[in-house]
Amino acid sequence: MRFAERMAALPPYVFDAIGRELARRRAAGEDIIDLGISDPDIPPAPRLVERLTAEAHREASHRYPPYQGTYALREAVAAWYRRRFQVSVDPDRDVLITQGSKEALVHLALAVVNPGDVVLVPDPGYPAYAMAAWLSGATPVSVPLAAERGFLADLEAVPRDVARRVRLVYLNYPNNPTGRVAPPEAWQAWVDWCRAYDVLLVADLAYVDIVYAGRATSALGARGGRTVTVESLTWSKSYSMQGWRVGALVGQPDVLSAIRRVESNINAGVFLPIQAAATEALAGDPGEAVVSRYRDRRDFAVGRLRSLGFRVGAPEAAVYCWVEAPGGDGDRFAAAALDAGVAVTPGSAFGPLSRPYFRISLTHGLKELDRGLARLGRVAVPV
Ligand SMILES: Cc1ncc(COP(=O)(O)O)c(C=O)c1O
């Protein structure tokens, strides 16, 4: 079979490749504790599952949903913005409901980027950003999130000739994998830079609700932010609804119309009972109970990692520990860890500059973390 030329530039999705290797080893009888994958284990609140099932019993629920999402859900998103950020959002113009955030973040690039454009992606960064650039024929260029700068992106360091070719920049705070929360002045500086170069700023707020220290803020709330920003929300992490596939894009209305044009040519919206449950979810906060469970895991994992001699900062947010790999090479350390029966994600999964790190995910109970970290402590450091 001959494949499209674009496939030559498209590597397998990194977590798919890692998952296959794990499945292969397990099928061969290896006992592996997987601390790499980020798949929330805390179940969604019973009220959300009840709403989903009640709605599924209604005949009208099985019709095609509206492309933009239900008004009730868009209005709930707008109310959430008012409550959370004191930002006013028009449910008709400024909100688009999506099938989770991953594919929306990719469709977005198809709508705004031309072959030859540059897309800035954070390194470390969620891998779908670079893939979105590749799929749209653009060139992803890494923006380092340096530990010395507290993992905040330095757009001013992008050379001018590159900056002039940038069409889109993805930023994600609270950040996966570093756990950093961006202060409002950081969003302001990024918005100012995007306005100066006429660049679309995509602010991925996937972990907006899982914050242990400080408070997540919004790029739409920055001065001038509304003219250049689209923000991405998901119910996957806040409400553990990751298998349900529901998210929202919020912000610049012309960009949202263009993305809607792409999306409505590709998919047919989000199942109505899921939208009803997502609306219900926003009516209450995700629950301090969820955050406090992740906080307990964070405290446990950071303490344990440090006692084992690993260098790791305490994340302010999100569900990860971003750890310096002993020996300085996360790929080799992750391979050695796998041989010792524990999977971690090598830093290079998040960009070439991140190879000296590895990531563990806190979406595992304390017992599993305990067993996995004990194995991690026994990994022979590759030389
Ligand atoms: C930063 C970030 N953005 C987006 C997503 C995608 O989430 P979903 O597609 O489930 O909404 C993830 C998932 O891990 C993520 O870490």
C-alpha cells in the first residue's frame, strides 16, 4: 500500500507507541507498574453518571447534536468564565463545544496555519501541539520552558526572523508536565508578544481546576487578550470524564467560526447526554475532594522520590512529577526502569529539549505509587 506523503513526517503518537510496548511486554508475562500514563483513576461524580444515564433514556437524546454545542452547555461555560475569571464571554459567538480538547487543538491548526508557517510549541509540551503543526504542513519550533525561568515560556527570546513567520503559539498553564502555574503578568507578556507579531495564542487550560498552590489565570483576562486568544477547556481532568470526549474552545470568534467549519466537516458533535452531564458538572466545582486526593499523591510522590535521591520540584498544579533523570538521559533511564518493572514517560516524549527528564503521573492510587516508586528506587542508573 502506498501512503500519503504527509505520513512520512508523522511519527506514531508517542503514548500509543509506549502503550504498545507495554502491552507486548505484559503479554510476554512481564509484571509492569505503569506510572507513565495519565488516565485519571478517580471516577466521575455519581451525579454526573446519573445525569448521563437519565438523559440517555430520552428518545430525543439520540438525535445529531448541534455543531456548536447545546446552548445550555455554552451558557454554562460563559457563567463559569464569569465566576472563575471575571471574564465575560458570549455563549453564541465565543464558545464552541468540541469532542475533547486533543482533536480540537489539532483541528485548530488546520483552520489557521499554512504550509511554511511556524507554530511555536513549548518544550516540554503536550505532544499533540507539534503533531498539529506537522499535519497542517507547518514547522513546529520549540520554545524552551527552562527550569531557571520557572518553566515559563520566553517568547522574547524567539529570533525576529522566526517570530515573523509564526502564525500560532500553543501554551499550557497550569502546565503538563512541569506543574507550573502562570501568573497573570506572564499571560499579559505572551498576549502582548502575540499582538505585536499578529499571532494566535492558544491557551490550553486542561488543568485549570487541579491547582495546589496559587490560582490558575486566563489569557482572555489579559489586556487585549480577547483579540488574539483562544482557550481550550476539557472535562477530562477536572471531572475525570476523559473517556466521554467533551471539551470547549473559548475566545476569538472569527477563529472559532473557522474551526467550526473544519470540525463540522469532520465530526458530528458531542452526544447530547454527555453535554447535559458536562453542563451539570460546571454547575458545581470539581470538588476539593478530587484536588485533595491528587495533593496527597503529589506530597507522597515528591517526598518518596526525594528520599530515593531523585531531583524533583513540587508541582504547583496538574497531575505529574517532572523528575531529573539520573545520568541526564530520560530515554535511557525510562528504558532501564521498564526492565525493572516500572513504566515512566521519557522527557523526550514532550520535545527534544526535555530528554534529561522523565515524568510520572499521579493518576494512580497511593498503593500503586508506593509499589512503583519502590521499583524506581532500584533502577540501575545507565552509564
Ligand atoms: C495539556 C493537555 N492538553 C490537552 C489534553 C487532552 O485532553 P482531552 O483530549 O482528553 O480533552 C491533555 C491530556 O492529557 C493534556 O495534558
